Amino acid sequence: ATSIKLPEDLKKRVARVVKGTDQSAHAFMVEAIRQETERTEKRRRFHADAVAARAEFQRTGLGYALAEVKARYRAKLQGRRTRKPKPRLWPR
């Protein structure tokens, strides 16, 4: 079992939030911790992916022109079919 000591003002805020709902203060806090844990895990994966992509670019010099990527996604949002931009060799 885990025990968390909450400041009195936070306890009162949680109690106000759950009042009139079918959710207990405990369930509210468990859900809040679950959501924050997922958000933090996603942020860490995003950062790791960015670091890996940068390393790949540094190693190969291959990348996409931003204008071409934007044009492709604009077209896709409008329901048009487009070709994927081709990677370019960028000067390093």
C-alpha cells in the first residue's frame, strides 16, 4: 500500500471536485496519477524519438524539405492524394 500526505488545501479542493459525483476522492486521485503518468511517458517517448531522428539525420544527412511536407499534409487534409516527398541529402 502507498500512502500520500496531501496538503490540507489540496484535500479540500479534491473533495469539492468530487462532491456530487459518484467518484470517491481516492478514485479521483488514482485517475489523476494514471493520466499524469501516461502524459509523462508519452513526453519521454517523444523526446527519445526526436533524439533518435536527429542522430539519424546527423549520420545520414537525409531529410525532408519542410515546405514539401506541409504541402503534402495540406493536400491530405483536403482529401487529395499526394506523393510522399522524397528525402534530400542536406549539407552538414
